[in-house]
Amino acid sequence: MKEFQKLSDTEMELMQVIWGCGSPVTSSELLRIFAEDRGKEWKGQTISTFLARLVDKGVLEATKQGRANTYVPRLSPEEYKLWEAQSVLDGLYQGSVKNFLSALYDGKKMSKEEIAELKQWFSEK
């Protein structure tokens, strides 16, 4: 599995928009999307800073197109979710799914229906 750095909430929000675009996107396009669709009036420098961080973290690729950069994701949302889940599993539960599920169950956060669904899922694997 590739190594990435954990994304901040704002970086994650930006990546969700980029993933939703489905094609290379510029910072100007992102500024417009955030202003029109999300009611966020960011300055160009702010979004450029976040985009540079995402490139540094290895989740975005920047390509120069004339005077502007275009940005494309280097991984899918599913790949990032898998990496994030594995990071939590490794960091907090020593890589053990059993330890993770035990923490959920011991904390009384799993319903009997969820337990049945998990048993069914595990039996199919």
C-alpha cells in the first residue's frame, strides 16, 4: 500500500471536490466551485497553499498548463479510505481487526444486527 500523510479536514474537503470533478481542475475552478456550491469565499493564495500541501503529501499531481497548474488525484477516494482505515488499525489496534471490533463491542456501540452482519460478512470471506 502506498504511503500518504493524513489529511486535515479542509484538505479532505478539497479532495472530495477534486474527486467529484472527475477531470483535471485548476485553482480558479476550485475557487468558483467553493464559492458557488459551498458558500466559501477563499482567496487564491489560500487554495494554492492547500493544493501545494496536497501535492507534498502525495495525493495530488500538479501539471503546468500555460500559466496555471492543473491538478489530478493520485489515488481514488476508496484508496484513501483504505489507507486511513489501515493507519487507524495499525496505530491504535496493533493491526488487529479483532482488537478493533472488541473495542467497538466492549464500548456497547455495536447492535446485535451489526454483529450478525459482520458474522455474515466474515463467513463469505
